[in-house]
Amino acid sequence: MENSAKPDLKTGFPIGKLPDGGTMLGQADGEDVIVARRGDELFAVGATCTHYHGPLADGLVVGETVRCPWHHACFSLRTGEPLRAPALDPIACWRVERIGDKAFVREKLAEESPKPPLSSPNSRNLPASVVILGGGGAGLAAADMLRREGYDGPLTMISADDSAPYDRPNLSKDFLAGTASDDWIPLRTPDFYKDRRIELVLSSRVSALNLQQRRIQLENDKTYEFDALLIATGAEPVRLTIEGATDSQISYLRTFADSRAIIAKAASAKRVAVVGASFIGLEVAASLRARGIDVDVVAPESQPLERVMGPEVGLFVRRLHEAHGVVFHLGQTVKRIDGRKLTLSDGTTFEADFVVLGVGVRPALAVAEQAGLAIDGGIAVNEYLETSVPGVFAAGDVARWPDPHSGERIRVEHWVVAERQGQAAARNILGYREPFNAVPFFWSQHYDVVINYIGHAEKWDAIEIDGQLDARNCAVTYKRGGRTLAVATISRDLQSLQVEAEMEASLGR
């Protein structure tokens, strides 16, 4: 919508035009603003999500919050605070004045002042120091939340990565496709860590974790002591040994450096083989096709993504990629690589300039196992994300937690879940004792098609499709025993938000 078509909210509008729970898009002093009504109260906030700039006017009002239709970030309508990842920055707020049956958006309000430093003694025992192992989404979100909540003690992040925390989902999407620049990928500027007194230790691996002495030793022999610890070490790519392959021929995609290395190889490549029809593998395929490179996908499944999303969605995704020129070799594995020639398990051969392996990841558990924490296919945590040792928490890809929505202990490898767990763990480190009950969410992008997925369904006995996959407008519901476990949507962002809100509300029933 052009700016001129948006009403000037400062000149006033009839309150009756705005239903309870509804929003109105307009402008104030040249900025896009949405007004939301909740009962008799009116709120005016910035119209754009601070994550990927999603249109909040197309989102959902839940209580005194507004949720982004793209990736389900959640903001307070009263303060603009980003209450849930993936957004980490607030939206602006304006004062609203009611005169008779009209409302007027007035001046922009100053950002809320930072919370005063927490101090003991208070109702909670605050840790003397906090160390976060891991520099991914969970680790950064936790550090950010600790400071937002007023924690003033020493705070250290130790990461094996050589880059400060970055936007990992983009590595296989826009960045790899060439439509996002390097400087768009870091989640925070260097000043963020300096201003908030977060000691960021990069390119460092833990050699020993002593939970009794509350001490961490790095491979370079440097030690750190902690009172509270968050383990957010993420996951590592599953690595395959392929007969005849050299290290220079095989690429993995997990880190910023990995994505840059693939881009460098792609500069002179004409044909690439992707082994694995996972979300990462298929997103890599789409991004390389955007660069004009021929792509062959080799995978043992009968349809891509069949195990996660079922055969119907798998067939749709396959046809989508085939329409963009991707060649699939399904039901196959790579038996051997001789130079540029790949030989598959059925004897098929073709040539590729290099190979990207995307056959899944496994949680990075070595440090937790060495320290003696309870392990259950991941670090076992309770509803507060606390491990078997008090004061030691885990979040993200490594954590297996009791999910109240499925009634099972689950571990998922989703970016938004990792960030939200980091936020929840941070608050619980500070003694809030709030159960982690967010509904799992992820999104996957294939060319111009985005699939949103809310909930968690490892097994199902029924799939219901409302709409048409081929029309790219549908909702796919995964059920077991008549109960909805998860819903995948295409071009139905609002419905995805509504499903999330319904799943949250069902916990109280």
C-alpha cells in the first residue's frame, strides 16, 4: 500500500470502526503505525516486525500482544517489548487519546528505560556469575534476556564458532542464494556485547566441565568459574564417509564460514550434488538454483521430507524443485566418488563440481556427557529447562524437555525454539521458575514458497489437507487419536498464528 493511501491516524478515526482484537494500519508523522483494540483500550505501535520486517497489520492480537505473521515473533502492545523470539528488538509505541467517539494517535513515546539492576537480597537468589556455553540462537537470546531483566553480574559466552552469533536460518536461504549481504547476518553489532558487558569468547572449545567446582576449562587451558551455567552447544552435522571422496570435494552447511565456503565454490561451479533431502539440503538446492547452478539431489527416501511432513507434502516439494530444474535421485545413496564422477547405489553415474552433504545433525553432547549430566537422546531437562544438576540449564538443539502440548519428552532442531528456550532459561536462571510451554514453530523456504509449521508430530495416524497443495494455499493437519499435533501451512500465515494461540489456550483447559 502506498503511503498516501494510509490514513493519517493523528487526524483521528472512529473508535467504532475497530472491533475488539482488530487492528488498523495507518501513519503517524510519516511512520507506519497499527492501532490495536483490546476491550476499551487502544494501543498504537510500529507496524513492522523487527525480525525480518513482517507486516504486523496482517498478524494476530492475543491478549495485550501482537504476533508477526511471518515467523511468530510476539510484542507487547503496551510497551513494544519483544516478548518472544525471533524478534529481539522492540517496536515503537505512540500515545492514543480518546475524544468522544474518536481516537487520535499523538506523540511517539520514549523507549522504556532499562530495568534497574537486580540485587540480592530479594525474593530470589541471584547467581554471582553466569556462563553460557554456545554462541548460537539460544545462547544469544539468553544473554540478551539476562541483561534485559536487569542481571548485573559477570556474564560470559563461550563459543566454538569463529563468528559472533549470527542468523543461522539465513545461511541456507537468502545469504546462500546471494540476496542477503554479509553484514546482514550477524544478530548483534560488536557494540552490543561491549555495552552490555557480555564477554564473548570465540573459537574456544571446552576440554573439561567440573560441575562440583563450578569450573570450565578450555582447550587453551584458560578457566572460567560460574555460579549458573547454560549449555547451548547446539548440534553438529552428521558426517558421511564416501568411498573415494576427498575433503575438498565435500561441503557441509552449519556455520557462517561453511556458507561462505560453499558460495566461494559455487562461483566457478556448473553442477552440484546435494546428498540428503532434508530441509537444509533442499534449501541449499533452491539457493544454488537461484545462482543458475544445476543441482542433483540424492536421498534414500521415496519422497523428500516424507518422514517429517508426510508423502503428500513431500511430493509437492519434490515437484516444486523439479519445476525449478532440480533432478532427484530418490531411493539412492552415493556409493563412490571418482574425481568429479559420482556413482550411486543403483549404478547411475553423473558428474558434479562438488558435493554438499545435508543428511541431518546430532546434538553436541560431549561436554554434558563428560560432566555426568543425565542424557536422554539430548540433555534431559525439566519443565524449567534445568538439568539433573541444580543451577545448570540447557536450551536449544541439545535439550530434551517435557512438551506439554504433545505430552512427550521431545528434542527439536528449530531456530525459534532454541531462541525461546534461551529466553526462558535466562529467566529461570534468575529464579522466575516459569515452565517452558511455547508451541514449537519453524519455517522453511523453497524459492517463493514458505512452509510454516506449528506444533510437533513425530508420529501421526491421519493427515488432513484443507485447500490445495498445488495451488500453494493450504493447511495440513497432523493428527493422532483424533488430536491435532501439528499444522503446516502455505500462504495461510494468519491461520498458523491462530493454531498457535489455540494450542496455547488448550493448556488451560
